[in-house]
Amino acid sequence: MSTDLYRWADQLQLGTDIDNPVMPFLRQDRIPHIWCPGCGIGTTVNCFARALTESGLDLDKVAIVSGIGCTGRVAGYMNLDSFHTTHGRAIPFATGLKLANPDLKVVVYSGDGDLFAIGGNHFIHAARRNMDIMVVCVNNFTYGMTGGQVAPTTPLGPSQTTMPYGNFEPSFNLPFLADACGAVYVARWTVYHVKQLAKAMQEGLKKKGFVFIEALSPCPTLYSRRNRLGDGVDQLKYYKEKSVQKNGVDTKELALGFQEEIIVGKFVDRERPTWLESMNEHFSRVLGTRYQPWGVTHAED
Amino acid sequence: MVEKKEVFVQGNIACAEGALYAGCSFFAGYPITPSTEVAEHMSEELPKRGGAFIQMEDEIASSIAIQGAAWAGKKVMTVTSGPGLSLMMEHVGLAAFTETPCVFVDVQRGGPSTGLPTLPGQADMMQVKWGSHGDYEPIALAPNSPQECFDLMIKAFNLAEIYRVPVFFMMDEVVGHMTERVQIPPAEEIQVVERRWSSKPPGQYRPYEVGEDLVPDMVKAGDGYRIHITGLTHDERGYPAMNPTAHDRLVRRIHEKIRRHADALVDIREDGIEGAEVAVVSFGITSRVAAAAVELARQRGLKVGHLRLIITWPFPGRRIAEVARHVKGIVVPELNMGQVVLEVERAVAGRVPVHSVPHAGGTVHEPEVILEKILEAAR
């Protein structure tokens, strides 16, 4: 399949001098990136850049925070205030950043292992608090950076280097988890669905409160090769053929099986006061004039 | 509290007030005995004094939430005790490597593990020196009274800003919970060091470019600099630089920025060192017991000097070595099985005997135990 892709690229005469609209969003002095051919992380970055363009946000006021792992490298390539933190702790760093300067739009961009294994506790609490951050999880079902170990998102069945006889642990249904913890916006797309993913990110950037977007992505080097799933394009074909869009469906129904049907769409879009709004409202009522609403007069400190 | 010049409070409250006077406007923490009163006081005061407080889900989250807030421009702190400190260790390294100014208060209790939650210890001294993986140079201060909890907390914040390092404030259960008179000077008399903001415009600013003093100037997120900050080894631009040359350069500099200023970082309260036969080296709560032991020894006609370390890390080795030239022996009492004494021994380098007075914690030494060692050292 991939040779078809190269032929297609040749036909379009895509040269190196092409004026790619995404380039201004990247730290061009850090390119080439580290991602493997066929990996979907770069595709999600492309969607994110497009979402930023469409959002109309002042890019000086957008900060991106990543944890550790392949997706953890996203922060380093974005031409934004960007923080590459520790494994699993992007969300609490982002919480501090957002609370200390509520003018910032803070995006957490990390992988499934980072956000849901080591970082799971922070995810559920940030969602519960309705912290005003957007969390993008690139879910490739594996630990890519360390060589393909089992993740809390690995479906039952496939082999991983630390599940060499096939995974027997149940996996997380991430949208259900986010929904149950109180996220105000929950969507899942794959890297085949670039337009929908970019739109979800754009909506997420506009939304106040805890936003969760799951982006399924191939890991051809490890997960696909180990489980004989072909290359990146073969996984895109799988996404194309097996994805069913069901907006608003009960998130309980979104569990993922190995190479089985993928339900995509926007599942949650609701309003709930953010942590900061709740704090300001509460303290203003309780403390009266002794309280100066945080982030209103202090943002420029 | 704000208007009063003199208050009667416990060390934990004095510590929190010191932080507020130092300009702390963001606090993230997690409850843990015997430090919790610090967090409680901050939760009550910050909303009324232009700051934000959040109780995070654990100490790991607290220790990195403050770093996010620091990069948004705030002066920040967290507070904990032994078990929580252990959880924070990875982020001590992050702060050291990304040069994020922040203050970690450790109200020490008996350890290891859950140990003695409500009773004192001083057994985290080496943990704060070495606890995070990799090499770095932290700063640590040890107050011995509520008054010092206030005064030295301001110093702790100032040092964090000057050197852009994690600064540890090494209290203990007794200092944290003892209630004494605390004088709060008028705000204008309190010296507060502000962040070393860069004057360079975006485009010219490089996050880890340094001048003579080896400490980079800082900017904050949201000001158009589009900084990249990473816990990976990085170059002056802040970009990952995974090679031995860049690593050597960066790791050396974060050591050298402290070592080059070692003399400025000596803070010892000395008493009767001139002509002393024996010197006692102590810190924190133990220094109060040691002072009583020194007094008992003097009543017996011995010439005993007392060096109370205010800044324990970096260790004032040069001064200790000087003192070792003029005394017969050095006595080091501490509420642990012998931690800071290792540094004393290293500085003394065999010139005179160094007598450790270990104590597993849970209470303070009996002055007589320290006295006995002083007498032994004088023989």
C-alpha cells in the first residue's frame, strides 16, 4: 500500500519547497521529527495546527504541555510556549500553568500510556475538577518509545513485548472514563478522519472546561509489525473500513476490541462550571469584597 | 495577621506567613502530618491576599503543578513530610534541570516509611541533597524556631529566585508545631528578591543563555517568547540536545552556578568559636538542644563553640575545615543515624576526631547525651 502513496505523492509533484500551511506552527529548526514512517502522531499534529488556524486564538496565549513518550515529543515541535515535562505528569503541570495565568489556553498532548497508566490519577481528578484544559490523547495501544510494551489501552489479544503470549488484561474505554469523571467534551476519531479530528480539536479549543479528544493512531514499527497488521496505510484502511460514526452514543458502548469495530464521533458536549469559575463564584459569595476574583485582575501579574 | 507586628503562632503558620511575605502567590499541596497547617493557612490566606491555592490529588501532582505556575510567572511553593517528599523527588530533578524557582517545605517526621507521623526527625537531609536521580546542587535551609520559619522562608524564596533552583526548607515536627512569639517586620523592611526577568525581546531571548553568574534570565508563558522547556538535556535554546557534550556543559553549569557562589551561600550562626577546644555543629531543632548542651559544658569550664548551620546545602565545608584547625574535636548531633556528619567528616578530612551523636528521632536529644560527647571530644 505504501508504494501507492509514494506514487500518488510523485504524481502531485510534492516537492520540499511546497508552502505547507502547517509550517508556521512548527519549530522548523527542529525538523526532521523523530516519528517513524506510517506513525499517525504527525497527522494529529497537522490536524492540531489546522484547528489552531481555524480557532482564531492568539498563538502567544496558547501553551502546550506533553509528558513522555512518542506523543510526548509533540510539545517540542510546536511553535508555541511548550513544555515537555515528566512521565504522566503533563496534566498537573498544565493545571498549575492554567491556574497561574488563566489567560492561557492550555493543551495537554500526550500518549495513552503516559496519560492513562502512570498519569491516570491526574486525568480523573482534572476531569472531576473541570480544569479548563484540552487533553489530546494519541492512542496507539502501545508504549512506542520503549519498544512496544503492553499499555492500559491494549485490546485483549495482541502480543506486546511484555505480553509475549498475547494481552489478557482488560483495557480502558477512554471516552467512558472521561465522561464518567466529568469531562465536558469527549470525542474519538482516528488519524484517517483528519477533517473530523481537526474539527473536534477546533471545537475543543473553543470549549471551556475539561476537553478530551482521543485520536487512534497506528504504530507500524511496533504494534502493527508484531501483530502482523501491515504498515501504517493498512491501519488507515482498517480505520476507514471498521469505523462507525455514532455521535452522542452512550460512552459505555465505546470499548475497543482487537481490529474490531471502532465507534467514532462526538459523545459528550455539555456545560459545567470550570474549577476557576467555581472558585471565583464561591469565594466572591463567601468572602465578598475581601476576595479579588482570580484571573480577572491578576492575569497580568 | 497582616497589620500586626508581633504574633504568637506555631512554626507551620510562621512558615506560611513567611512565604506570603516573600511573594508566594501559588500553592499546591497535599495533606500530610505534621505539615498540614502550612497548607491550611495558605488555603485560608491566599484567596484574600491575591493568590491561588489548590489541593492536588497527591504530592507528585503538587510538586509539578507549582512548576507549571512558576513558568506562568508566579512565586510558588509546596509543603510535605517524608513520605510525600519521596513522591516529589522526580520533580525536584525536573526543577533543578529546567531551572525552575520553587520552594519545597519538608516538615520532617520520624522515618523511614510511615514511621512516626506526629513526631520529629531530621532524617531527610541526605534525601534532599541526593534524592532525585542525576546530579544537581539543591539549596536547603534549616530553621529552629517559628521566628526563623518566618525569616528564613523569605530567604528561601529569595535564593530560589536568585539561583533558579529548588530550595528545601527543612523544618521538623517540633519546629512546625511549637508556638512562640514571632516578630513580623513592616513589609517595606522585608527584602524580597523578584524574578530575574529577561529584558530581551522575543527572537533574541534564549532560555538557557547565561552571563557571568551562570544563572539564566527567565520569561513566562503567554508573553510571546514561544519558549520550549524540557527535562531532556537541552541547549541554550531549550531544545533537546542528546549528546555528551551538551550534557557535560549543562550539568556542569547547574553545579557551577551554585559552587561559584558557595561563599555567598554560607549562613552559619556561630557562638564562641574563638578559642574553643570543641566545636558543636548542629542545625534545625537539634541546635536548640545542642545550645543547652554547650551551656552545660561551659558551666563545667570547657571552651565549647557552636556552629549552627542555617544553610545546610550547599555544605559550608571550607568554614568547617577552618574550625577543625583550631579545635580538638567536633561533635555533630542530629535526629538521624548520621547524615550531615558525613559532610562534616569530609570537610574535616581527618584533622581531628568527629563525633557523631545519632538519634533515631521521635523526640529530641537529651542535652546530657550531647554533653557527654562534648566531654569525650575535649579529653
